[in-house]
Amino acid sequence: GENVEQHPSTLSVQEGDSAVIKCTYSDSASNYFPWYKQELGKRPQLIIDIRSNVGEKKDQRIAVTLNKTAKHFSLHITETQPEDSAVYFCAASNARTGGFKTIFGAGTRLFVKA
Amino acid sequence: DARVTQTPRHKVTEMGQEVTMRCQPILGHNTVFWYRQTMMQGLELLAYFRNRAPLDDSGMPKDRFSAEMPDATLATLKIQPSEPRDSAVYFCASGPLRLLLGTDTQYFGPGTRLTVL
């Protein structure tokens, strides 16, 4: 069945450094790729998303890249801050047909050390 | 700003009891999802509704779990009988599927933390 693999499972960086989280997906029909941030004890919240007709998208310190050929997509956080510490989930879905579910990665726990 | 709401926020029950969790999606959203989150399994999709019709509930143990949408403002997830292994946080999410834009953004509720003793 459909699968999304996410790496690394844990990432520790120094404040101010960059953090990169990578995901691969198996369903070539996937065309929508959201990223969610979940702080401890809280709900997952959408932070950025990308559609398959776009290779890269940026929003302030976060950016996502998509390589449809390789079925890879990545989240990049620059100038990390302690408040970026959270669990990050990638996901993939086929949003054009409306009949497919969103598959989530297993999550990456990011620690930003002050 | 509009948010998905879930009740109860916390539930402690004994094994064998029935548990009902409720979700109110954001008004106008036509897709509703139920997820279960545990440390070991991450975010597992249990069931998925579009325009109140169940599209996929393959992630749900059929013998004890059931999910329904009696109307557009209420989704329910029921466990009967509950077991200790059901202890988890159950999230509901809703979204405005935009087929023309090719997006399927989901907005999560605060979750119901279930403990089955």
C-alpha cells in the first residue's frame, strides 16, 4: 500500500543552524504534500504545503522542495530557534481525485539547543 | 478564527466500557478524518469521510470501533468494548477539499486523550 518514509526520526541542532527533514513517498499519484508541526501536548498544525506542479516553496525561515521524479520532498528550516523544537510530520495525498487518503510520515523530533 | 472542536478532551474509563468521542468540524469543511496517535505508532488514520459518507475505514478495528457522521456538524468515534491497548490520543481533523486547486489541507482538533484501565 501507500507509504511515506521520514528521516531522521530525531534531529538535534544548535540555535541558528539549519535543519533538514526528508521524506519519500511510494504512490506516484500523490500530488499534495503538507508539513505539520506538533508541539508537546498540542494538535498538529499545518506550517507549509506544496503541490506537485511546484518544485520549491518558501515562507520566511521555512522552505519545502519537491522532486517528483525521485518521489522525495524535504523541509528546510533556517536560523533555527528554540521555539522550533517540536515533532514535524510530512504527508502525501492525491487531492485531485478526492478519493484518496493522506498518508503521514512517522515524524521527526527536532531539538533546538539554545 | 474557526477551529475543529473535540469532546471530551480527556477520558479515563475501565476496560469493557463504551467510549464515544465527538468532533465538530469547521463549518463548510467537507472532509473529516479520525486519527489515533501513540508514541509507538505515530499518527494512524482510522477513518475518513467526505460529504458525510465514509470513504475509508480500513485503519479501524471493525469489531470494536465505529465512526459516523450523523450530520455535517458532528462526527463520532465509538469504541465498544474498550481495551487498555486503545489508550491513545484521538484526533479529528477537517478540511475543505479543493479539487481544482489540488489541495487537501487538514485542520486538527485538540484531541481526546483516552486512558483505558
